[in-house]
Amino acid sequence: MKQDRREFLKKSCGALSMAALATQMGHFGLMSAVAAQNLEKKSDDLVPSDYRALVCVFLQGGNDGNNMIIPNHTTGSTNNYNNYATARGAQGLALSGSSTSLIPLTGTSILVPRIGNLEYALHPALGIQTPATNIVNNGIHELWALGKLAAVTNVGTLVAPMTRATYLNNSVPKPFQLFSHSDQVSQYQGGRSDTQSFTGWAGRISDLRTALDNPGGLVPMVTSISGAQLFTSGQSTLPLAIADSNTSLANVLAPAGFGLPNPTGTNLARLNAFNSLRTQDLSANFVAAASHITDVAMAANAALQSAVTVSTAFPNTSIGRQLKQVALMIKKRTDLSINRQVFYVQLGSFDTHTNQVATQNNLLVQLSQAMRAFYDEMVAQSLEDKVTQFTMADFSRTLNPAGTGSGVVGTDHAWGNHMLVVGGGITAADFYGNNGANGTPFPQLSFNTADDADNGSNARGRWVPATSVEQYAATLARWFGVPDANLSTAFPKIGNFAVTNLGFMQPPAP
Amino acid sequence: MKIKMSRVLLRILTLILALGVCSFAGFGQDDPDPNSPTPILLSAQDSTRALASSADGITKRPLGKILPQAFKPDSTIALYVTNVSLMKGEGANAFRIYVEDVKGHSYRYPVLDLQPVAGFQGVYAVIVRLTDDIGFWEPPTADGDVLVRLTWRGLTSNRVRLGLGQIGGGIKDDPGSVPTPLGTATLTNKKGRISSPNYVGYKWSGDRTRFLEQATFGPTPDLDNRIRRIGLKAWLAEQFQAPYPSANNPFPNNPLKPGTPPADCDNEQTITPDVPVTCFRDTYSMYQPQTWFFREAFYGDAQLRHRVAWALAQIWVTSGVDIQQGRHMVEYDKILANNAFGNYRTLMKQMTLDPTMGDYLSMALSTKNNPNENYAREIMQLFTVGLFMLNQDGTLQLDASNNPIPTYDQTTVNNMTKVLTGWTLCNNGCPNSVSGTPNFIDPMVLVTNNHDLTAKTLLNYPGSTTSTIAACSNCTNSTNIATYANASMDKALDNIFYHPNVGPFVSRNLIQKLVTSDPTPAYVGRVAAVFNDNGFGVRGDLQAVIKAILLDPEARGDVKSDPNYGKLREPVLFATNILRAFGVRSADGLSQSDGYMTGRSEFTGMAQTPFMSPTVFNFYPPDYNVPGTALNGPEFAIMNTGTAITRTNFVNRFVFTAIPIPVSSPNAPNGTSLDFTDLQDLSTADPTGNLLLDELDRRMLHNTMSATMRSTILPVVTSVAASNPLSRVRQAIYLVATSSQYQVQR
């Protein structure tokens, strides 16, 4: 285990970016100034001529994929609406097209070319809503028909390809601490499942690409609108973390009381001292770390001063304000002298052990409204092909409900889950990912059978993923511009999987 | 006003002492010297090259005859340390060896053994394997010297050169470093000596300030005086008995919130205005517990209990994010506070039956036909044993292939879940039951029909005595079911409580909350031993555990020099430490603060609102690593560019203005401000600004302000006319309080 980590680190070290190293030199002493000068850019690494961004929308707590994408047909024997209704109906968890009987959904159907053009449905919350506060658009369901929404199904944490059989007979290593929130979040964000990560996959992409893609960039490659996350941490680069659009970009990192941007007199003297103190006592590592974070903030603040606006209406929800802030940052991309960015936003409370029906509906409405507004704004900025939103979550939830009855019924922690990808950069509206035991990428909705990791009469339906997080993420990273040769630096265990491109994204920029 | 005057006088007295005009012994009881000696790594006679030999060479060659040599990576070698004073049982795991290479990368080499060197009193061989056990960086290339540091009890040795692969190379010695050959470094005092004698004022004032940072919500001049008189141990004994909460700040006694609050108390002011307008806030919201919490932190006498309860609230997490009503936090917090100096097993039982926890982690809805795993999983993962088997010093046990060993698996979770089925909120028939209103006051009660009666297997570990529960054989009536269910719960809680992980897991977590983020295994081990047995055969005695944490030599001492020592002040403690240091009071200065912090953006923007953790994983997880390093630093999980600036804005708010009594919103009836009059007096007394900085250095940085830091701040102070002492004081406090040097509690 340790050896693998070393090997990975060895590879990534060779590729540390110049800007990244320079940023941290003062604080963590990563290299000498002489060494930094020697790190020259290779001639074949051209600064990109276009802009691209990835926007990670993390569904904290573990969104129940089984109620987000539902087979809406009666074809086949293991994977249709009746199987779904049988598994969840008695406890009141099955979504239905009728309030009186369990029948397929209406209004959010999608046709899936990959599975014989059969009809599936999205959770109704992703479709058109009754007008109300914070209902500002028609939601993301519409984007399927426009070819701007794709789903990657039964994705999950894996060390290597795995089946129900190899899971149950322990012949393939299992992800570290399955079903535990914190560990599964770390594996999605860390981009590996065999061990604890010190860094996240966006952070490692930033380590690799900052100097090459964003020379002269005034802010880090990675920005979080929801605190510092493992996803955003590199070995040698730090993310920007800022508040949502309730605070303007000009104020989001502005220290109060100095009379910025033009301090004078004692304010100026104090500001200079405030900056100078952060260059002192750096031999204490916690002091150095705190000073370094503040340095990044102060540098970014100067770059964020000129105001921008967006033209699209965003819902005034947490996720709406986060994505609006991302849209504002993207609008400033030229000022910030930046060509490649990764953003992180999140929506919480998906850990629906209880009261799932109302909770998930409420959350998915927020999600759909915010993601659609963001997509529309990218269209307005003529960037819809250049910016891709994608979801991640801790895990999916048990097909078998926990508890029963309205207001009570929920689900427990499970595994393989469905992810949504939104943007003009997708290949086509379809299901993607490896085929599972039933010959399709969609799991078999029954207990103690082909895709269930649980065994025996109490099996609850926890899908063994057919596709790994790394395969999903690597497909996105490749579109973003990470060369194939560097994928193993960003995803140390990608070599365990034959396919590194699931095909849902168009080719990288030439 | 009287109190203020006497504080000023006292401070002047202190200053006189510091200037050496006169000196006399401190009155009252003296604690023993809290300082450990500073370890010294031995070097060659005339250079800073480490005295080092292969590990099997310790006895082969006299120490004085060891020749400089290079060592291969992964080989096992002996370094030699002196000027340490070991306690009984203190050995290899009290020491850490850090190495820095020419690239500036840092590595940690495992210390395998510690052996006294025959014939050289006070010299120990530190047996080290030259293999990085962190793995953040690729291993150093074996092509020249690295610098080696030894740390012990939060103190660092000098750094010496070690040839890796070959001798020589570009890494530079630390400025001012000198050879430390055998014989020049000896322990000056067997009991240890003052390693930082340049204290200001009374002996060990640095240690007292540090102690108060660890044990309270922030030092105050009054508390410092009290401890100087009675000593740490007597103060602890006093704290263990102190009434809680303060007489003038009783626990909030809000009624439970009905499903639908009455129209005149539902926070809806347009159709039916609330009477009074603050009815909802005062009756049902989180405002009451949150402002109560801060008032107790600002002014309470039972500081230690409040602090430990706050630490426990960050382990046994529930959150108002899910259920925003004040009352549901009150009974929960009482359980934490009542058991802060009690027994962990009692805390486990009361928390398991606590309706707030039962609701938050879904146990209240878990039945035999519809079990819910949430609480069963988290009580093990987060509250007691953790995910992996631990050694008694908190380090991971590893299997033959060097992988950590899971403490339990999904089957254990399923079985624990079964044991905990059937309990639910007591909405009928309990003293506080109100029909149609969730009862967050009385403990949960058993609904016998909902309890699982089948056999269960529990945690299995060496020495476990109750690892199974048989199926119920006589559960034909509810009395028998209740007997079986209650006995099963106790068996399961015992099964968890006696797991050998609990001692090191809980001890390390509490050390992190109170003292330092990355304690040595030896420190964890000493505290865990007390958890396992308080000296009277009792396991889980938290009073003994807290005492062991706070009086440990790794916690104590005037100054800690280990570069990895300390912790980032979490926002709540950052705020209360600043406010307590400068006489927190109402906005007009005439009464106490109302404790209103959590509605203010400069507080919430720091990302830690009490009783509002975003998830059960607390505001930050205990295993979080500081970005860009492999250093464990939980609080850094909420330290980012955004929160870093908000921290400075919090300081700006209180140093330059206050939380005013607002005209439109009634949430700050008293407001909150700081009192700088004593510092203004100092500023007036000394136009050079030095006395002011001396006082801030002592009060905020326990005398560790570097000369550079002082020379950075002083010109800003003197750029303000001496006739404006308030402005001078504000410049100085702003700069100290926003500095990373202050934000890290060391």
C-alpha cells in the first residue's frame, strides 16, 4: 500500500508546476529558488487557446440514485418499473405517476439509446415545477432532449473491477471502509479507493496543469464555493475557497478596516505590517500553513475587485448562490488571466435515513433549478460547450427502504450510484459506464441477485459498481485537457481499469 | 471600576518585576517547574554532523570514537540524544525524528527503540529506521546530507547533519547552530530546568497562559492571578467541584416546539404578529442555547466543565441544522456537561437514550422490521472505537501486509442495529410529554413490539467477554421483552466500552480538542492508560483523563519549540480567547454581553456555529491533514481563503467597533464590546509603545513574540500620536490577534 503511494508521488513530483512551486516556496520550502529557475516549460506544452471548466456538484450525505433514475417501462424481467415498485412500494418510497396506484411516472421520461431506446424517468423534481419562490426555469430534464444531459450509471468506489461474486468471496480488494460517509467521500474526492489520500483529484490536476495552462493566472486553478475540500487540495497547490454570491466577488476576500483599495496613513502602515507578519515565524508549521492560506486570499482579493454581473436568474438557494458565484468567476476569467478552472459546490442533507420522500424531492428541485440556471448562463456567456457540470456523492442508498410510512421512510448507506453530467461538451444524451451483470449499465433492481453486494435473506440492495469513480473522473479530466500520459498521476489506480474513457465527453481541445 | 484599577496596578507591579527592579518569591502555592529540559542531539566534536552509528554498533565502539559515515536509505541506525529526563515507562514512542532534505521536503523516520548508553550517564541511543513513514513526498534521494531533528514533549532538539547515501551536500545548517559533542551537553537539573528563563513577570507565566488556553475559553488576568496563587492542581480540584452553569446563567428552559407553533409565536409577523415580537426567538429558536453558550464561555466560573462539554459536543455531534429548535439542544448539552467529569460508560448510555441523538441519528425510528443503521454505525465509528484497530498509544495496528485492520464490518453494524431497535421518543406518558409534540427532554423509551429478539453477534476483540447476545427465550410478554432489550443494550454498550480502542481513541480526540493536533503516541498512551484505569481500577473516568491530559509534560511548559506542536484555534475558541483577554462586556460598557455572536456574518463566516455542525462528522474531522503537508491539523478543515479573511474581519469588528445594540433587530439587546482602558493606561505611561507590546506579548502570546514581530508592530503603534492611546492599542491588538502566530495555539 505504502509503496503504491510512493510510486504515485514519485510520478507527480516530476510534474510539479512552476507557478505552484513558486507559490509555496516561502512557506513550505518546497524547493530552492535556483531549482525553480531550472524548471522550464517544454516547448510542446502550449498555453491553451480556449477556456474550459469542470464544475463538481457534490451531493453530500449520499443521494439515493435509485429514486433519481427509474426504469419507466415494463420490458424485461429484472429491471423495469414493476421491480422498482415491488422493492419500494409497500413502505411508501416508490415514486409513481399516480397518487392512488403505482404506475410509471409521467413528465420526466427519457429515452435511453444504450438500452434499446427504452423509457426511463428522472425524479419528477428534475422536471418542470409549479411556479413558486425559487422556481426560475424548467429544470434539467429538458436538457436530455437537447442532448446536453447524460447519466453515468452504477458508478462507485472500486480498487479494481469487481462483481458480486468477487465481492462475496473476497478475491478482489475492496474499497477502504465501504459504507462509511467520510471515507467514501474521501475516495470520490481523492480519486482512489485503496487507501487514504492526502490530496484530491482536482488538486492533483492543478499541480500538474497550473503552470502549463494558466501561466500568469491571478487565482488558483481550483475554486471551492463550499470550503476547502479534499477534492481541491493539491500536493503543491492550494485552492481558493470563497463564499457564495450573497457576497460580491469584490468583498468575498476583502479584509475590513484598512480602507482598501487605497489605504493611507496608519491603515497603510498596519496593512504592510499585517502582510509582513505572515513572512515570519514560518518554522512553526501550523503558523506557516495559516499564513500561506491568508497569502493566497490576499493575492486573489486584489484580482477580484472589478465587478461583473450575470444575466440569468438563479434560484436563491444555497446551491443556486454557489453556482451563481461560479458563473461570476467564469465571467471574470479574462481579468483573472486563467484558461482552465475546476470548481466545487455542494448540496447537503442527502443522508436520508428518514423522511426521504419530502427531503430528496426538495433537494433535487434545488439541484435541478440551480444546475439549469447555470447551464443557461453558460449559454448566455457562449460557454455551454466549454463548461461541464457533473455530480458526485458519498454513495447511493439501499434499494430496500429503512422504516415505513409517509414522513418516516428512508434508506441506509449503499454503494453504486448514478451521476449526472450537464453541458454541451457531452457526446449525447444517454447512459454511460460499463455493462454490469445484466448486460446493461443499469443495475438489476432486485435483492440478493446479480448486482447486490448484500447476500442472504436480509439483502437490502447495495449495488456493486460496474464503473469506478476513477473511470468517471478520468473521462472528465481528459476532456479538460489532462494528457493520457498524466492520467495515472491524477488517478493513481486508473491502471487497474482497462477503459479510461467512458465516451460521454467529446475529445479534448486540439 | 475598582476592579479595573486594581488590574492596572497589578500589571504595573508585574512590569516592575520584569524590569528587575525588585524580585521576591511568588506568594501562595508554587507548582513544580512545568518545563522539560530541551533535548540535544549529539554531534561530532568540531562540526554539526550527527553522532551516528549503525544500530548494532552501539556497543562496538566507544561513543567518542564514532567516525562520520553515510547511511543507506532504509537502514537502521543509532542517533544519540542527551539532556532528557525520562519518566517511568517513557521510551521510543515519546520521540519523533524529522528529516529535511535539500529540496525542503520533510520526512518522519520511525523511532524503533531507545536505549541508555552504557558508561555515558544521561545519553540515550535513539534507534531509527531511515524510512519515511508518512509518504507525502517521494523518499529523499540518497546523495548527500539531510538535517535531522528530534522532538520530545513538544520541544525540538538542535538539528544535526546526517549523510544519506553519501556525506556532504547543499543543505545549510540552521543559523547559529554549533557543534554539540559529547560532554558539552549534560542535564543541568535532574528534575528539569527552566528552558526559557526569559519569562516576563512571575515564574512560569507562559505555562499558566498556555494552561488557561487549554482548559478554559481563554485566559483572563483574574484567572491568571488565581492560578498563580493556588497552582494548577488546586485550580483543577476547584473546577471539578464548581457549580455549573453559573447562577446568573441557568440552562435555557424553553418549552418544546409543537409541530405547528402558535400563530402569535411562529416568527411570521405579517398576518398575526408575534407577541412579544421576539416570542419565537426566545421560545423555540436556537438563539437561546447559543447565546447561553457564549455567556457561559465569557463569564462562567466552571470554565473547565464548559470547555470539556464543548469538546464532547464535537465528538458526540448532533446538530440544529436538522431540527432547528432550541430546546432539543438543552437536554443533550446537559448530558455532556453532567458527564464531562463523570464516566464515559454513563455518557454512552445517556447519549444512546438521548432523544436529540435518537432523532439526529435515526435510532428513534429503528425497529425490528425496519432497522436503521445510522446510530449503530456512528456510535462505533465516531464516538468510541473508530474504524481501525489501535495500539494503546493510538497508533494503527497493521496486519502482515502492512494494512490497517478494520475494527468491525457491515455484519457488526447490522447486529448492533438489531440490539438498538425499538426505542423511540416518549411523546406520551413521560413527565414532559405533550401530545403531538416531539419530546426532546425525557430519555427515549422502549416500544417492546419493535425490539429485535433474534441472536446478535457484537464486536469481537481480544479479551471481549460479551461478544454475543442470545435470542430471547422467554419474550412472550412485554415485561420480559423489556428486560431482554434493556439487558441487551447494556451488554452491547459494555461490549463497545471495553473494546481496547476506546481509551486511545477518546484520549487522542480529547487531546486534539484541548492541547495539540498531533500528540506523540507516548502522550496518547499515558492518557489512555488513565482512561483504562484511573488508579483505582475504574475504566472511563473522564475527570482523571482530563487531569492527565492537562498536566502531562507534553502539555506543560512555558514554550513549545517543536515545529509541529499546537493547534489552530477553532473559530469559537479564537473568538472567546480574544474577547476574554480584553474584558468582554456590553456595547455601552455598563453590563455584560448578551452572548449574541451566531447571527453575525463575521462570526458565521468562520464556519463554526455552536450546535450547528453541518454533519455528524463535526465542523472538522479529527484526521484532517493540513493542505500541502502530511501534518494532522483538524481545525484546518475550516481554514481556507474565505474563512481566513473572515477571521481578520472578526478581529476588526471587535478591535475597532463592537456588536452594537441594533435599532431594528432585537437580537443583541446588550451588544458586545471590549474594554481597553488598562492598555490605554499602559500606552500613555510609555510613549515608546514597548510596555503595551510587553503586555500583549504576555497576555496573548505567552512571551513568545519574536524580536522581528515586535519590530514589525511597534512602528505602526508609534505612527499614531501618543495622545491617542486608544488608537495605538487598537493597531497593536489587531496585528497580534490577526497574526498566524496568535491564531495557532502553541
